[in-house]
Amino acid sequence: MNRSIKNIFGVAAAVIVLLGFNFMTGNNTLVLPDHDTKTEHAENKEVTSLADLNNAIVDIAEKANPSVVTVTTEVIEEQRVLNPFSQFFDLPDNRGRTQERVRRGLGSGVIVSEEGYIITNNHVIDNATEIKVRLYEGDEMDAELIGADPQTDIAVLKIDVENAPAMGLGNSDELKVGSFVLAIGSPLQEQLAHTVSFGIVSAKGRNIGLIQDREWGLGYEDFIQTDAAINPGNSGGALVDMNGNLIGINSAIASRSGGNDGIGFSIPSNMVKRIMTDLIDDGMVSRGYLGIRMAGEVDQTMARALGLDNTRGIIIGSVEDDGPAKAAGLKEEDIIVSVNGEKVKSWNSFRAMIAAFQPGSEVEFGVIRDGEEEKFDVTIGERPKGEIVSNRTDNSSKDIEEQIGFSVTTLTSDIAKQLQVENDIEGVVVDKIRKTSNAYERGLRKGSIITKVKQEKVDDTADFYEKTKEAIDNGDEVILLTVKVADDLEQYIAFEL
């Protein structure tokens, strides 16, 4: 499950790490003992000696630790069986056979409600066929996946408990660089669960290009950087402030060795709360949408070229006809320099800011037009849903995906732009594919655009699964797909079930 980010600092690669006695009621709900998870606010603590500071940190660790859990997963993968000696000896060639292999993963999670809701990373539970949670007291139980959002690397689990020791959510917008923080999780192995490390907030608003690389450039990042020790297995664990509140979910590290080099990244709690609420309430994430394309970022060199005074921002390259930006009066070549008074630093940070707004929000944009700054009030729209952000898929779709070896999502105009195809193409896009599947061997890849199944047009995801299920139910052994290769060129891919 380890992932790498190339050349983040020019000298080092940042590595994604997942590395991650009680009584039962009559309905098998686990009743946990009372844990005092409330910590006195830092402003109310008087520190007159090093002992006072030490005791304050100990108190935070003791009260935060019961809220952190160890998450273990199993992923069943199919491997094609090869007989390397079949070409030399009179032995059967097993190239058509497959066998299952179980891959196990380790991560962490944080209980955030007494009802048993747990926050972790999407990459901790991605593709898992079994998810288990080990609690502070040592009890292990199955966890239900409520939903997941790959674009922010957040997932929500739920366990069947009463009186769960929940950690309060802090306000990450108020977090200051230099603030003390604790990182809690299960680094490297289960036996090291509930490891606590201490450090400071090294930076805020980090965008390291991780999720963008993984999801067609559609990810949203606004990481807190910390030097608190984070290692493989800490993914999904807690970053805790000096008020004892959850201020971030640990997600990644930058490292030359693959271990802790003092550069860790956490998803801020305000983003976590926003995504968690959507997944629990609706099973999917709604994101703000502006309807523009960028023509460039304004740095010092660009500012001099445009005759601006030390301005940062983004230049609008085009405005969608029916989008919120157009309705508010924004135009090509406008330079957006602030959002609700907050300065725009980069395109990636700007995208994250817009996506964080609830659709329908009224937002004030500071815009430089013809050398003069103006204010525009924009009603944020809702981003077209191009990805499956929730794992609440029906069982029939999951069964089909298991049989064919890949999954798809509906092709939207936003995805079409990323794939550099025309917006009027209808179909679905392969978002995941098993490399051992026959479809992969026949040439289907992630990002392939499927326009027809058995020469019948496909409108969206539901239509694709319906047509594929019909072929399977009819006993078809081969399925024919029509795949878009270029705007005016299609090819056929036939694969065996």
C-alpha cells in the first residue's frame, strides 16, 4: 500500500504511508467503559515549570489515546498461475488459471462520535474485503464502511458500540505554525498501537501533488505539515492539539528512507468534518463549483509582466457559459486575488478553497480587472459528480466488478477535460482495473472511455452495469466493448468472463 510522490522537495521522495474487557449487551452491541476524553482548554492551564508543561502533555495523551483505534484490512486479489517449466517439459500450461491471494494492511483511525463513527484514510481501506478495528482495551470487531472520498483521502467507518470514547474536533483554521501537537497511531505493527509522538506544526496549506496524481488531477489537498514522528501504520491516526482536540488526520510523509524524517502531512480537521458530514448524511460528497479554467498563476515574474505590484492570484482563461462565475460577471483575463478576504496563493489551493464551500454559498471574490481591484459576489454551484466518492454501491454492482475485473464511473464534462476529449462524448470511464483480469490483458486500462457494451450505447454507470449484468445473466462468455481512442476514432475490446 506504500505510495511515493516524486521530487517534492527536489532531493527527497515523499512516501504515502498506510502505511493503520468489556461486556456485551443482548443485541451484541459492545458497551465500552467510561473514558474521560475532555481536556481542560490550554488557555486555562497555568504552566510555571517544566513539570507543569510535562503534566499537561501527559494529560492530553492519556485522554486522547482511547479515541484512537487500529484498523486492519484484508484485500483478496487474483493472481494468474504460470508454470515456468511448461515450455521445456511436457507439463500443462496453466496460464488460464488464477488463484486468490490475501493482502493484509494496517492503519489507524479516530473515534469522533459516541455512536461509533470512525475517521480514517481512504487509502487504508481502499478495495478492502474485510475491515476490523481494534479498540484501546484490545477488543476487536468488524467495521462497516459508511463511505469514502478518494479525492481527499478520507473514509468513514462505524462500529456497533455504546458509549464510544469520542475525540472532539478542533478548528484547524485557527491552528498556528509552531503550535505543539501530538500524533497518535499504530506505526509499523499492531504491537506498537497507541504510540504517541510529540512535535510542532511546521507549516499549513501544503499541497504536495499526491492526490492529484492518483485521481486524474481531481484531488483536493490542504495538508498540515508536522515534525511529530509519523511512520507506516500511522495513516488515519490523530493529530491532536493542546486542547486535546482532533486537529488533523495523519495521511502521508516525505522521506528518503520510507520512515520518519520529520516531515509528516495531516488532513485538517475542518476538511475532515465537511467530508464526514456529507458521507454520513448523504453517502456522497457535494463540492463547490465555479466554472472557470485557469490561464496561469501570478507569481512575482508574472506580476511584473502584467504591471502589478507584488500580487499573487490566478488568471481566468475561460468562463463556462452556464457556470456560477459567468452569472456573477467574471470574465476571461480577470485575476482572482482573494476569496472572502483570504489571499489566493496557487491554483491548487484555490481549487481546494472552492471545493470546500457548500453549493449555494455566497462568496466574495477580489478580482483585478484592467489594473483595478473589484469585488464580485458569487453564488457557488455544485461540482458535477464525476467520481464514485462513496462505497455505498449495491451488491449487484460489486458482484459484476468482481466478475469483469474493473469498475467504471460516468463520464462528465470535468473528467472529459482531464482526459482531453470532447465534452459531448457519452459513456463511462474505467476508474479501477485488476491487472490480472482478462480485460486488462486485452488492452483495457484505467481512464479508458467505454461508449458501448455489445454495440449498444452506454449513457452512464447504471446503464453500463445493467447491460453488463444482462450479458452475464444470458450466459455470455465474452463481452464486446467499444472504447473511444480519439475524438473521431473507436476500437473494439473483447474480453472473457
